[in-house]
Amino acid sequence: MASSERYQLLASELSYFSGKIRPYLRYKNIPFDSVVSTEEIYEKVIFPRVGCNVVPVVITPDNKVLQDTTAMIEYIERNHPEPSVLPTTPIQTLVSMLLELYADEWLLIPAMHYRWSFMEQRKFVDLQFGRAAAPTSPPLEQMNNPERFGSYENFKNSLQVLGVNEETVPEIERSYKEFLDDFQTHLSRYPYLLGDKPCVADFAFCGPLYPHLYRDPVPGFLMRCRAPVVACWIETMIGVLQESPADVYTVVDGRAVKVPPPKVQPGFLPNDEIPETLFPILQRMFTEQGPVLLDTLQKFKEYIKESGDDTDMMRVIGAHDFRLGDVTSVRGMFVYPLWMLQRITDYYSGLSPGQRREVDAFLDRFQGGKELVKADMSQCRVERKTVGVTLAKSGSSKL
């Protein structure tokens, strides 16, 4: 593609990670063209340049291709630092990274369950895939060609590797509903996760919450009825609500006059504070996702010893037991989340002794928090490579 002053976002409205990066680009005021990932775009741009059919993809003004949303945000923060979405204090930085990992890799479970387990919304989902792949085709043709535009059964069958099955579904739905309740409570006091401006994790939350859990009919109805404050937050994040909640008007001489907003620069909470309303969400992460990550880490170390150098482009390296609420079941062992965990453990290790003591004191509030953040990854460092990870041969990793 020709170089220009604008970025290109190759994405789809129904895509999980497109839902993360699009509102981020808008918040950053990055000039970009939104390119729908049609069949032609996949065939002639995405596959030749990335090596597989995946969205979102960002193409920079100098024609650099970015595929992973975490890498996209790191690149853009370096090149367009304001307004920053990165906290500068240790506890807030760590919490933002933890919640990004939670949103990217654990809220994926309810997002995929609610999209693919409910046949009553199949026509809607089929239509969305058809509209993205062939936007000029007639709507009924878009809706009635799932074999061409995306097989419902193929995606539904992929739920098993995530641990979605008859035994776990009640616990998945219970946990998600409790998350909605907790997040709504938080948003009733704060506009964003860490205060008056969004951090990376806010946009990560948009990934599961907008394309899947807000936009799809079945979970969308659940969210609007059970947690309407969360639904309104999503509408604000994606730009559906044009008016700002901060726009307040009064009446002067029979005319509506806008009240000037307080002259306070929006920012994260002072003194490295974490809202107590986030504590239930963090504890849920440590309770549910933490043991899965730590067990994957241990099994990955064993896998490396057995496989030697045959560890390139790993995604799933087998299966293991996991527990959700009162249910124990089996799911695939995903390696990519270890790369995200590695970023967190590296950040913690790089803190000064005093900063680590502050972080430790904060994590003491949570069962399983310190064990996750202090996980030893020295024997199994990984590098991100296109859409997978590979073992870091040098003993270090490329973030």
C-alpha cells in the first residue's frame, strides 16, 4: 500500500481485538482509515503481509505492518505519546497490565461462549460475517452463506479448547454476571478503570465487551438489562454517544447555556491509588486465571525439556485441568498468555526494592496475587512472533 500520513486499520466490527484497538486509535486522535477486512483484503493484503488470515492489522504511514494489539499500542505510544494511556507509577502500571491480560485472554471465554453457544442469534452472527467479507453483496446472500463467510459449526466446535462445555457453562455464566455487577459498581464511581482517563486496560476491556458481549443479541440483552451502566460505558468508549456526560447545561434568559467544565486535567488517581471497586475484579482474575497461567508455566517448562528446539510458533501445547467455581474440567494450554505474563514479571523485577515493597503490600490484599506477579520465567522465556510465540533462544525476550 502506498505510504501516506494516515494509518490503516484492517479490521472487522465483530472482531474481538478490533474492538480493543479501534477506540484506542480514536482516543489518541490518530489519523487512520478504517478498512473492512473483506475477502479481497484478506487475499491480497493480510495473508501476503502477515502470513495468515487474522485481524486486526495496522499498517503505519511508513508501511510497517503491526499485528498484535499489545504491540500496536506499544508502537503508537512510542511514536504518539500524548494523550498517554500508560500509568507512570508502579502499582497502577502493574494493575493496568494485569487487567489487560485478564481482558485479552480470560474474558475471551464468556465472549466466545455467548457468541457461539446460542443458536437463536445465528442469523445475526452469520450476517455480520457476510457483511464484513462481502459488503457489496445483498443482505440475504451475506446471511445465508455461512460456509463461504465463516462456518458457525467450526467456531462452535472450537469452544472445547477454551474449556467451554456442558459442565462449565453454568460457572462461566455465573462468573461473567458477577463481573458485570462488579464492573458496574466500579463505573458508578469512576469513569474509567484507574480514574478520570483511560489506561490500556480500558481499551482491552472493550475487546470482549463491545464486539461480542454488547453487540451480539443474546449477551447484549443480558448486559443492557443487568448492567446498563456498563453498556453506556461501552457506548462512550466506542463513540456512539456524541454528548459527553460532562456536558452540563443551565438556563439563562430562556436559553440553554453550557456550564464550563472544571479546569482539572483528567488523569489517573493520585498517589498510585487503585480504586477498591476494582478489588473484586482483580481477585476474580487471581482466583480463576492465575492458577491456569501458573500451571501452564510449569507444564511449558516440562514441554521445553521434552521438545528441545522444536518450539517454534506455539499456540496450544496440550491440555490441562482447570477449575472454575465448583467445577473442574479440561482446556487447552495456551502459550501466548505466558508472553503477556512475562511482560508483567519483567516489569515487577525491574522495579526498585522500595517500589517492589509497595507493590507487595498492595498484592497482599489478594489471594494468589504475589505468586502470579513473582512467577519465575527464567527457564522458559518467549518471544512474540507474528501470531504466535517462540522460545527465546538467547535467554531474553523481545517485547
